[in-house]
Amino acid sequence: MALGRAYSVAVRGLTGEIVEIEADVASGLPVMHLVGLPDAAVQESRDRVRAAVTNSGFDWPMMRLIWALSPATLRKAGSAYDLALAASVLAADRKRRWPRLEKTVLLGELALDGRVRPVRGVLPAVLAAAREGWQTAVVALDNLAEAALVGGIEVLGVGTLTQLAGWLDGSGALRPPGPPVVATGADEPQPDLADVIGQAQARYAVEIAAAGAHHLMLTGPPGVGKTMLAQRLPGLLPTLSDDEALEVTAIHSVAGLLSEATPLITRPPFVAPHHTSTVAALVGGGSGMARPGAVSRAHRGVLFLDECAELSPTVLEALRTPLEEGEVRLARVDGVARYPARFQLVLAANPCPCAAPDPRDCTCAAAAKRRYLGKLSGPLLDRVDLQVQLHGVRAGAMVGAAGEPTAVVRDRVCRARAAAAQRWAEIGAHTNAEVPGPLLRRKFRLGHRAMAPLNRALNTGALSVRGVDRCLRIAWSVADLAGKTAPAEDEVAIALGFRQGGAAR
């Protein structure tokens, strides 16, 4: 009887847990058993591992083999355990101790010829290993740049099972990480806000949204610039901090969207799902452990829903909890996966089903118009801070002076965000949109004159209490852009105008 041990990591959502893999080789008929709640992919690893071991020139024990994956009550999913399963068998068959194996977590899928293939979720897995104090993580070469983002742990890349065995024996070496790779999109040109013709009010709304991380809805006929404005919003946002970049990158790692050439995301992501998307595609889902959806992939960035009135009401209502809590909790039989989802929502819609460029040419009945935008429920729209009605552009705007470019507006937005971050530092908020409403109404309450427009709207039923809180957040963003220390009546009036579908600067 011989026993070998190796270690890997199980990823649940963005958290990881160390998995101990024991291989027991004993007398008996040559059969393989794998226990510890493995899913279908892990069960199939028995055949992958055996073929990889024999095709790499090693002997396969023609005896009874039992693999035990611990904790036994934790569901194991995916192919990332292949490398550790093979290492445990080699250690057991050789009946010798590999000191390096006891201090290393192994992550990688095996091809039948012994090559090590990349897997999803390497970044959160290595982060978990570093937090648990492990010394080394060995990953596939294509995952090396991603894993190297984690500090406090040695990261090495392996190309084949033969290379791993040589490194464990001390007769070979694995590849260390190379120099840092340029981050995702760092050198790519961004759409410029100056390309948008006219639409001064909508441009101002986009600037306010960027300054305070507010949600935005753009309504208007086709071709007036709704999509162009939404696509230019990420370019106005500040670069992600180190912690934010690592968090966003971890989400994309679990989703399988990273490559070796672009391991780190430092710019706010822009995610624009099609209007035929399902609830699972939007908020996350799938069999086994749920995977992140569009709302999580847009974390710290922009989620753009074009033609939002064409989306299913069920899909739209699924946004309400992420908008309020900044998190998605997906419960499955295998457990609950938690993914952050603090994004900026941008909705765009035509005013009616026929979407006539000229309202005078509209053929829609009043009831059809109400049904069309009626898919956007009151509770959902109440969570959208800024609502702007766009109109057709006149010929004069085509030959007039271009609007401010992205670089100029972004500089103003960054100063506004810095002022907000400094002001809210004591409560742990970074943007105006994150500040709790009760705090704005009490500790940071505005004067009676400044609050007068909101009090009137609240008394007449034009605003809910949530609407008042959101108006206050917008007012603070308007004041930050203007360089003021606190909103006055003018800033509150602008905020109220945007809540009610339009405002003048």
C-alpha cells in the first residue's frame, strides 16, 4: 500500500478553498475510484490523468487506486484538479516523499499527451492560496501572467507533466513569471465625447453620471446619439485602483475571459448584452456552481442595455437587487455563489415601437406607447438617477463647434471624484452614489432653501423618499463638478430636473 498527497483549490464564486487530494494505491483489481463529491468533469479526469501519465513515459500502477478529495462535503467542479491528481498518483507509485509537493498548490488541466492546459478561475484560486500561507502555486503557462498578479506567493508555470515531475525531483526548473504585461485596453484608443453632435443636456448628464457613479436612462428617436453617449461613458471614468483592478480581473478570470496577453484589467469594463438576453445571462447562472453574468462582468464599470424596452420584464426586474445591494447571490444545489455587481447602469430606449425619427410621423396609438415603455416598472426607474430625453439634431449643430473632448471632461470628472472620495472617506464610501440616504438627510442635511424643491416634490407625490435620496446624491455630484463645497438650490433644481426627465444646465 502506498499513499500520495497533492493540493489544489476549489473556487466558489470569487472565494477559494484548499482541496487535499490523496491517492491510495493498494493490492487488488486494477480499478479507479474518485470520491469527494466530484462533478462530471472531475470524474472524467480519471481517464485524462491515466492517459497523460502513461503518454509522458511514467508507469501507471496496475492496482486498486482510490482518490479522495477533501473536504469531502465540498462539491468539486471543473478540470483544474487534473495536475494535482496526477502528481498524487506519481507520488504514491514511487513511494517517495516530494517535499515541494507538500507546500504547493497545483492548478491545470491535462491533455492526453501530458500537456498542461489553462483553466478558469486561476486568479481567485491563487489569491486564496496566498491568504492561506502557501509558498508556491504551479499553473499552466497560459495562466502564468494572470497568477503572477498575486503577491506573497511564488508562482511558476508548467508546460507538461514531465516538467512538473522533474521540478518535484529537483532535476528541472519551471518557468517564473516574466515582466508585467500591458493591461487590458491600456493602449487602445477610446471613443471621444467630441464625436457626439449637439445634445448638450445629454452630454452634461453623462458627465454627472461619471462624476458620481449614477445610473442613467437615455430616451429618444433612433440616430440621436444614445449609443454613442453610452459608449463614451467608460472613457470618462478614472482608472481602477489596484484593489478594484484585481477584483474585476478575478471576475473575468472565473468567466474565462482573460488571456495571457491581457492578464490585468485596469480600465472600467463596458458590457452591452443583447436585448434578447435571459435572466441567467444577465445576473449569472448555469448548472453546478453558478458563473458570473453581465452585471458582474460590468463590476466597477458600465452595463449598457440598448433597446431596453425590448427586454423581457422578468429580465429587467432581476436588476433591482443588484442595483440596490451591489452584489449578486446565486443559490444552487452546490451552494451559493456571491459575485460583486456594483456597476453603472445605462438604459437606452426609443420613445415608441415605430421609433419614427420625427414625432409627427409616429403611427403608434397612445396605448401602444404606454405598453412599450411600461416594461420599465416604477421600482426599477426609481433606481435610475438621471433620466434624459434626447431630441433630433438640427443642421446648425452639424457645422457648429465640436463639444468638449473626453480628455477635458475626464479631468473634471476625476477632480469631482477625488473631492467626493475625500469627503466620504470617514464612512467608507468612494462615490456619491454609494452614500446612504439617511446620512445625506441628517448628518449632511442641506439648508432649508436648498431642500425646498425636493420638499415640494415629495409633498405632491412627484418623488418617493428613495427619489429624494437620489436627487441629493446627484446634487452633490453637480456641486463637485462645479468645485463647490456643498449643493445649493441651483444644484438641487438641476438634480430634480434630471430625475423628472430633463434639466437645463
